[in-house]
Amino acid sequence: MTDHLSEAQGDVKEDTGATTMMKRILAALGLMAAATTAQAQDTFTYDWVGPYGGGYLGGSFFETEASDLTDTFTNDAPPISELIATYGINGGYNWQPYDDNLLLGLELDVQGGNETSQLIRFNSAGTDGQLYENKITSLTSLRGRAGVVNGKTLIYFTGGVAFGEVDFLMIDLDEAIDSRNCSVDGIICAQAQDSLVGLNVGMGLEYAFRDDMTARFEIMHYDLESTSAEVLNGGDTPVCSTANADECSAFFDSSVTQFRFGVNFKF
């Protein structure tokens, strides 16, 4: 009886040892399978050549400087700079013409507006002073790209032409009139609504995290041409005579610097 019991206990121990070993083997196989799957997912190759499109978000430092030659306004505005949220869409095409790491491309991007506002108060109520409001209602760029590809990573420089729709306004507020409407008689103001051309330069880093998608970080700078507007006294009445109109004009210079993150889908 004792011999039979010992044999049974030995069988149980052997079975337990075999079960434990089998579990370890299965666990090891599972880890190997997971590692193989992860490695397979990580070793995809990304083809940079072809069309793509996507969108981006970021921040813009929008700066405008206004001035007038004859100091029709009490004082010129200091450079006005504000940090504003940026968003937009982009699309382009990439080439690798020499079958090496050099990448060339062409890209178009369109983004929403930028706006700054500053009131220089001469009284506590803000009814006397200068008001400066500056808007870029839309900003578009058409740029070339040149970069170096290292597997799934691209480092590039970009540059081209920029187009901006702008609305610049400065008003010399009058406490006696208490109005911010340029059409009111006695309100001295200058407003420039214009389509401007400029230059755009930048650099970026792009990484392919799937075989059809990339993520990027870019630093961009837009410099638009200057524009001007005649200083008016309520509506269409010039402050200066026609002969001196050029000397009695307000001038506006603007630029935009952006930091933005984007995602692109390759078609």
C-alpha cells in the first residue's frame, strides 16, 4: 500500500513538473511571437515619393508695426506682437530624382487668420488714445522643399512665396466724440485692406510612424510686403491735401513666425 502511494505521489510530482515546464515553454513562445510581431511592425519601409496631404496645429507670433510720416496720430504704435493659435491644411508631392537620400518636393498650405489688437489709453475710460487692430484674414504659401532622408526620418528646409489677405486699422480716439467708428466725422483713422505678397522660409523634421502616415514639426517665418493707407478724417475726407497725400499716410509692416505640428497621409 505504501509503495503504491509513493508511486502515485511520484506521478503527481512528475505531472506537476511537466505542467510547469509546458507553461514556461508556452510563455516563452508567446513572448517570442510578440517580439516577432513588434519587430515586423517596426521594420516597415516608407516610400517618400508621391502625393500627400494633411493638417497642422501650432502657435503664431504675429507682429505688426504701424507708423505715419507726419505724426498725424499722437504717437506711433510700438511693434505689436501676440501669440495666437494656428491651424491649417497642406498638400504636396515629393520626388527622389537621384535614387539616393536627397528629397525634393513642392507644397501648398492654407491657414486661418491671425489678429492683434492694442489700445494705448490716454484716460482711464479708454475713450482717448490710439487703437491699433491688425488682421491677416488668410495666409497661403507655395513652397519648395529639399531634405535628406534617413529611413523613416526626413530633415528638410523649405521656402517660397506667401500670400496674405490683411486688414490693418489705426484710430486716433477723441474723448469728446467717444466713437471708434472711422466713418464718424472728426475721427482720425487709417485703414488698409489689401492682398499682400511676401516670402516664406522654414525648416522641419518629419517621421513616418506608419507605412502611409507621417508626423512633422516645423518652424516657419512669413514676411509680407508693406502696405499703406491715407489718413482720413471721418469717412472719405483726407486729413492732408491731395498734393501731400503721400506724406500723410499710415504704413504697416507685418510678419508671422510659427511653430507647428502636423500629420500627413500619403496617397
